[in-house]
Amino acid sequence: MTKNKSHTSLIVDALQYSNWSESIFRQMNNGGVAAVHATICYHEDFKEVINNVIYWNRLFERYSDLIFQGVSSDDILKAKDDGKTAIIFGFQNCSPIEDDIGLVEICYSLGVRFMQLSYNNQSLLATGCYENDDPGITRMGRQVIKEMNRLGMVVDMSHSAPRSTLEAIQISERPIAITHANPSFWYDAIRNKSNEVLISLGESGGMLGFSMYPHHLKNKSECSLEEFCGMIAKTADLIGVENIGIGSDLCQNQPDNIVEWMRNGTWTIEKDFGEGSVEIPGFPKQPNWFRSNLDFIKIIGGLRKIGFNENEVDRIDGMNWLEFFEKSFGPANKK
Amino acid sequence: MTKNKSHTSLIVDALQYSNWSESIFRQMNNGGVAAVHATICYHEDFKEVINNVIYWNRLFERYSDLIFQGVSSDDILKAKDDGKTAIIFGFQNCSPIEDDIGLVEICYSLGVRFMQLSYNNQSLLATGCYENDDPGITRMGRQVIKEMNRLGMVVDMSHSAPRSTLEAIQISERPIAITHANPSFWYDAIRNKSNEVLISLGESGGMLGFSMYPHHLKNKSECSLEEFCGMIAKTADLIGVENIGIGSDLCQNQPDNIVEWMRNGTWTIEKDFGEGSVEIPGFPKQPNWFRSNLDFIKIIGGLRKIGFNENEVDRIDGMNWLEFFEKSFGPANKK
């Protein structure tokens, strides 16, 4: 962390799941995005995730001038220096480890650095935010958190229910993350987080990434940049400016059948609309101030305008995530 | 059901997981056991269960003079007539359907007629009896129960937690089963069932199979036949003699590493002892009056001695299960 920063902000986005392409990777580079936590699993089992890793290996090979796989905080600094973007693998669900705790280490070895313990529904480890009731972390969940702590894979509770999230914060011996969600004091969506959860997260040294997915925004697609940055300022007051960052949840160029798959996977015969509805079943329109990786500069402007100083803007845009990655990725006793 | 019964009782055992062999199949035949619900899954995923089906297909081929696969109540009557034993497939866990509801019908097509919604731990569908808290049937669980009802695969809640069990009884449009457990009013083991659960089960037309696994017995391996039959008499008073049968949980000739695998699967790194302990980690000794399929005759004797009439003994020994299979296996509107 003593490395000199260049004059521009280091930008880290703690969640994207776009329809990956050369054009998007170029936007990452041109937008100054040093690192993106890219989702490589929503519902996939182990073998299906392996196929996704193979897919990414081909992308890394083909677009080696734009992207590479990031597994450490040093990789993010290298990306910044080289003008490239480090892609960090993460799971939005624990489905790839199936019912085998031994697969956690296998996935870590393949570079996976984040795993959500549940995605909307009950998992073998924790409860999702759409279940009626939340019994907290399961017996297997306690074992898996311990294993993730040992290896240095971040527990992500973005789509989990409140009690499970509070228990994960408590049980985990290393700080956890909510990579992409907003506070419910600002907009009371089922995916957004209560003050109790956010305060507990902040006190434990965890990180919250602010989402720009319209269903998590006040006034949804019509949310203004000023409203968004105002929410960030209030959250900084609540949990500390050192515990917040961006997790845009950008799903650029994805067709609507992708959000249908995210919601339904293979768990239901009846159709589930999640945060959408029969009337609005597809992806909502992005707010006009955040449509691609070129738009982080607008957020930086908005943060300055709302009154954050340069150091605070740097923290929110990427330095907080960088520090979090440094202490979270890999074994705790690595130094 | 109008078919003439022969002069001896029709015996059905609603749960066994033995180290299958010609000798055990001969004991089934010689003990007059017309049908056994055989566990083909504790922790296996879909492909692993397929391997178990292939294994059973080889057994059916090799020992066709002793056993065959049973998928309907008619098969049980045929087994009785032919002096053979019908083997009915069942899962003690929902792991074979993984996270894919479409696999329920695939497993039904392969002859699976029972599936537990959880085995000790939290599953994607329901909570197991060893978890600290029980939030009831999950979102996926509701979908899967509906699918099992449609197909005619029995919901089995033997290893599930109380609230999940009560909700399964309520949600399922067809009667469910607790194939192997005893009442906790008799012996308060974590796997035994409360009066609330048993009464709800009986009122819904469900079935309880009495277990002779020592950890479910008062005085464990030392439990007497009289105590066991006395418990059956009290349960008949509580929920009706038409809702009870045998589910012996016989694990004949199994080495101790099998019970270790049942308890630990691949979900934990720390060793779990389940109903056992560090001191007694293996299979407990069977009570001296029930050690193989030759011993059902002793139970029949015990039931007569405790005061059940012949019709009641017949019901408990097999006719109740036969009637339950008739209404439970296959589509509800099949006739």
C-alpha cells in the first residue's frame, strides 16, 4: 500500500456480469478501471463453472492487451500501472461447491476470490433474501466459512437474508463483503440492507459496494447521480468512508433471457419474476449517468460535488477495495 | 386391494440400507418380506445415484429368483404371491436432484418412489433435524413437493426438523411418510418425532414406520421386544392403527465407515458423530430380537402378545404400507 499512486484515481468495481466483449474490455481500460470482480456463476455446478473458467481463459488469451486474471491486490496495482484491467473471479452462489467442502479449495486454486453463501433462495450454507424465514448459517455453512477464511476467499452476502448476513459477519474470522447492494434507509428494496446489517459490516471491517442496478435505486432508472451520491454520503456517515466502494452490478448488453435465468435457474417450474414483475420481466434501463465502464468518471465528479475530499473519493472509487483485497485474498498469515 | 391375501401376513419394511448380498435377499424371502424400501442415496448427486441404480440393475439380474424392482402396490402383491421380495428405491436426501427440479421426474422414471427432503442438515428444500433452527419448507421445496405430488413420489421427512415436517404435511396435497423414526414420547432422541408431528401426520393420512435402529430405541441395544411393541400400541392409540407400519432402518453387515459417511458425507472437515459419540462412533448393536429379515416373525408375535388383533397385526406388518403405496405411487388421477 506504500506504492505511489499515479495522478488519476484507482478504480475498482466489485461486481459486473456483462455480455463480455472486446468493446467492453476496451471501455474498462479507457474508463480507467483497474479491477473488476466478474461473476462466473449464478447457478452453475462445479463442472459448469469449470466451463466458464475455460471460457475466461480463452478471453484472457485473446485480449491479453486489455485484461488478465487478478488474484491478489498486487495484480490490481499492476493493472493500474499497465493501463489494463484485472478480472477477479467470483461466485454469486455456492452451487459450484455442490455438497463438497473440498471443492472450496479447488475453486480457490482456480482463482475464485469471492463466493456468495446464497443467491436469493436457501442454499446448503445460508438463506437467500427471497425466502420467508431465515434460520442463519447452517451446519455446513459454518464449516465452509472456516474453510474460506483459511484459504482467503471472501464471503459475500449480497443476495443473502439479514440473519444469515449478521451471523456470517460474526462467524467469519476475516471481514466479509456485500459487494453489490444499497442501504434500505435510502430505498427499501428486498435486496438492499438494513442499518443493523450495514453497521455490523462496517464495525467488522467489511465492505459495501454500491449498486447501480436500477431495482436497487431510489426512483429506479430515473435515479439521479445527485441522489446516488447523496446516499453514498449518508452511508459514509453511518459506517465510515473506509468501508464503502462501488459494486455496480453492471449487466451490459445482456439479453432479457439472462435475467430470467438468474431468477429461475432450474429450481422452479412456475416462473419467478424476482425484483421484476409480469409487466416488467426484463432488465431495467440503466440510469443515464451509468451505462458502461466509461462512466465511473461521472461518479467521481458526483462524489466531489457532494463534498467528499480527494482522499475520500479515491477511497470510494477503489482504494478501499484494494486495501480489502490485500487483507482478504489468500491465507491470513501470508506475510 | 380386493385380491385375496394368503394365510400368512404380508410384510413390508419401509427402510433398509444393508450391505446387500444373496444371503440378505434369501433372508428377505425366507422371512416372508414382500417389499423393502431400500435406500439408494444418502449424499450422492445425480450421476452417483445413477451408478447406484446400475448396481441394483445388476443385482436384479443376478438374483432374479429372489428380488425384483417394485414401483407399484401391485408389484408388492406379486412379490408376495411369488415368494420374492420387491425392492423399492428411495432417497434419504434430495442431493440427487441437485438444484434441478427437472431431475425429480427423471428419478421417478427410474423407479424412485421416496425422497427425503433433507437428511440431518439444511437442504435446498427443507431443514434437517440436526440444524439449530428450522425455517420450514424453502421456495424450491414448495415447487419440488408439488412436482413429487404430480408424479407420485412420496415425501419422506424421517430426518427432517419439526417445522419443516409440519409444513410438508400441510403443503403436500398427498399424504407423506416418516418411513423410519419412533415417537419422542417414548424415547426423546433427536431423530424421533413429537406428538404434534405424529398427530398431524396421522390426520393427513400419512404413515409412520417404526425404527429398530438402536439410537431410536429406549434403552438402545438393550430395548426389549415388549417395550418396542408397547410403544407401538401407544402410538396406535395416538394416531390410529391404520397410520403405522415398520421401517426398520436395518443396516445389516455394514462396516462402521458407512455410518461415518452417512453422518459426514462431504459437508464437513471437522468430524461429526451424529447420534453416536467419540466413545461410540460406529454402528450400535441391534437388539437381540431384530437382527435380520428373519426376525419380523418375532415382531408379529410381540404385537399379538401386546393385544393387537389379527387384522391390526396385518395392518402394522404390511397392509398399511401396501394401501399407502397404492394411493401414493404414480399420478393421483391414474384410475
